[in-house]
Amino acid sequence: NLFGIVLSLGQIETHYVCGYFSVRVRTPGKSLIVCCGFITGDSVNNKAGIQICGEDGVLDGHGNTTDHGTDAKGAVIDVEELARQFTHPASSASANIERIQEECRALRVFCEFDNDSQATHTFKFYDGLPEAPEQ
């Protein structure tokens, strides 16, 4: 006797890529670690995330972080958690661009992405906003 079972589970997230990159940005007085994550796929809304962390370390006589070779806060422990910070709002494939940003005093990072199955995630780095003049 041969028995065959057909099971339908509905739509399952398939063919997706989850990844990230991180860079060190040297700014006056501190090195920053910027982690940029992304998810793209056929049956899942595309996602992106940006995290800016300050590098911890020994300070010199001027209060600047010395170059100690270890990025204490720059390690990404959960890539999916980083990449799932922002979800594209479209309910189906869409070429509409979603734009997210993260910033600190010294740096601004923008990400633009669509909800296409072969999406492009573009991360752009800019100088931070100038400090307001003292009055």
C-alpha cells in the first residue's frame, strides 16, 4: 500500500537574502561604528536597518578615543534584528522608494530601498549637521 500526503502550508518566506556590512568612521574625538543591514526576497517585504555606535576605549589627555584596535560596541550579534528595523510599507512588489535615516552629531546615514524581489538597498553617508552657533 502506498499512501501519498499533500500538505499545503500557504506562503512561506523563500528566496531571501539577509546581510549587513559595518564600517568605522573616524570623527574628531571619537570613532563611530556604522552597521547597515538589509533583507530582500520574493515573498517577504524588504527591510533595512542602520545602527550608529560609538567606539569604546581608552581616552587620551584630550578626551579622544585612542586607536586600540578593538571595536567594543561594533559587533553585530543578531543580523536579522538589525535588518528588520524598518519594513517597506507596500503590500506587494513595488518600485516605490522607502527612505530611512539614522544620525548623530557627526554623521548622517540614509538608506533607500524598494519592495521589488531583486531590490537595491543604497546606503549613503553624509557629514553630520553643523552645531548651532552659540548666542
